[in-house]
Amino acid sequence: MSEPPEHRSEGPADGRRQHVPFIGRWPATFRALRHRNFRIFWSGQLVSLTGTWMQNAAQGWLVLLLATREFGAENAALYVGLVTALSTTPIFLLSLFAGVLSDRWDRRRTLLGTQVSLMLLAFGLALLVALDIAKLWHVAVFGMLSGIVFALDMPTRQAFVKDIATPKDLLNAIALNSSAFNLARIIGPAVAAWLISVQWIGIAGALYANAASFLAVIAGLSRIRTPRQPALPRNGFLAEIKEGLAYVGHHRTIRLLMLMMAVYSVFGFSYAVLISVVAVQVLGRGVDGYGLLLTFGGIGAFAGAVLLASLAGHVRQGRVLLWGGLIFTLALVGFALSRVFLLSLVLILLVGGGLVVCSAGINGLIQAMTPDHLRGRVVSVWAFIFAGLTPVGALYAGVAAHLTSPSMTLLFSGLVCLLTIGLLSWRARWLWQLE
């Protein structure tokens, strides 16, 4: 199957790729940081996301402890999956509406509102844990409220990147955003595991630290100045959602990339839901082992994001994301079969790296192909698939692990992802040629 004409790439007349190691004083890998607004936003995000990953790690351990205490160890995997599903359900229900708001509202002000809201919710959960009155349903409720805010935050934040970086640097900026996310993913769980192990700090201390970390991104957004978004004709929410969906449906490349993302969201992300269960029930480790698994996954993801930023503009992005997807799936199958902790650390490093290269590459290609007036809505479809389908994947992971085992669940997930990328590579070979 040949590449559609509208997606054929253009390059230098001699057919060779240009290599630009430095742009001004910035290495090419970090060239989007030339832009003041992006640099401020990226720095604030790095601090805030470190706190978010601290909360994710602490909350994952909290849910496992509460589920074990309230429902027994034999049912812990089921309730871990259920709480994760409840906290991400709002994204499934609301992200398409949020995409319309992202195109209508000033994105910077919208992000200020979402960050303040998330900060207050993090503080509230930390207070319940500190007072030793937290129950599993409390965590679920706070998760659902955070999910409502995150449903608006995610497409707005992704679309905002193009507002603060030039189109030429878009993929590099998206990759650097992913690098901040995954550098935080390395630091946050490691710090959270240490805080949890300190008796006088514990889980509550990690949650309080996350609440404080939002101040960095709020301060950064307050300093950023962007041109006012042009007013768009308002045709009603449903009509505008339909317009965004129609663009995705009629754009063959975007449609296939969304399909790939959907499979990875439902089946691929199941490993993240089950990490705490795998650490305890499969590998026989405690909180230290859980923290190491999260940290190594973060190291791999960070390395993958930096690699993607370095390759942007020099290697065909279709090849990069498809190879990343293949590495992820093979490593996930290996992780499912592993019973050796050190081997599991190496494999989860590859899992994290491959998944980030694939998912961030898909995001960058979709945004590059989308006109500005539809960007928020098309990104909201990506967000709906990327995060909104997480409840489906979390429920699948929890129920399947409960009925079979965590290892069997991850093995099946890896094989489904492997089959998907194999079929796409065979039936739509022109995806390999995408710039």
C-alpha cells in the first residue's frame, strides 16, 4: 500500500538529511527551549510533574494497602484496577467536550485554573491521609474529581505547546515535554518511596509535596504571555465535536495513528496498573522494589523522550514510532514472563522507553497534520484515546489479573500490541515513511 500523496515528505534537493547539531546556543536536541515561553512552561512542568509522580507512587501504594486492609490480599488487584478506572473515567466521558473548550477559551488561563484546582485536591487527600481517616472510597472520589479537572487540562496542555513553540520546533517541543514528564517519573517515585519509608513523613508527606509542587507551574504560567486566540464561530458543542471527529475520520493517517494509540492505551498501559501487584505477588518485593520498578520505567521513558527529541527532523518519525512500539511490545512480553527482579528492571526500562517514543511520536505527527482551528478538538480525541480509554484498560487489567494472574494478563496484553503493530506495518507500509 503506497503512501498517500498528501503525506509524502519533502527534503533537500539532493535527498540527504541535514544535520544541525547546534541552533544558536542550544543543542539541536533542546532547540525548542530557545523560546522563552516554552522554556518557562517546561521548567514549571518539570517541578510540578515531579510532585505528580510522587503522588502517583504514594497513591498506588496507599490503594494497595487500603484494598488489602478492607477487602483482603486476594482481592487487592481487582480493587487497584477499579480505583484506577474510576479516577480516569471522567477523561473518557468529558475529553471531547474539553477539546471544544480548549479551542474556545484562552489556553493559558484555562491551564492556570486547572493547576490551582489540582493543587487543592492534592492538599485535601493529603490531609485525610495525615489524619489517618482515609478510606479506599475517599481515594476513588478524589481521583474522580482530579479526573474531571484533568479531562480539561490534558488536551489544553497538549495544544498549548504549539502556542509557545514554532511549528518547526513542534515535535521537538512535544518530545521535550515528554522528557520532563519522564524525568519527573524517575525522580518522583524514588523520592516518594523514600518519604513513605520515613515513619514521620509517610504517604501524607509525599501527597503534601505534590500539592506544593503545583506552585511552580502556576508561577510559570503567570509569567507567560501569548497572543489572544482568534474567536471561532460557535456552532454548539455537539456540532463542534462532530467537526473534530469528522476530520479525524476522514484523515487516513490520523485515523490509523489513533487506532494504534487505542490498542496501546487499553492493553499496553495495563503494565502500569499492575506494577504494585507484580512487585509484591510475582517478584516478592516490598515498597523498595515497587519504587525501583517505577524508577527504572521512568529512566527508560526519559531516555526514549530525549532520543525522540534528538531524532526529530533527522529520521522519519514513522520509523521511529513504529520501532518504538515494537520494542515496547517485545519488552512487555519479556516482563510478563520474568521472575528475576534484575531482569524485570531491565525489561521495564525498555517498556518505558518504547512506549514514550511511540505515544509521543503519534502525538507530534497528529498535531503537525492538524490545522490550528481544529487542534484542541483533534488533540482531545487523542487525549480521549490516550487517557480516556484507561478505565477500560484498568478494568481489564484488574479483572483479568484477578481471574488469571498478573503475568498472564501482561503476556496477553503484549501479544495483542505485537499483533497490532505487525498488521499496521504490513497493511499500511507507508506509515514507515511519515515525516
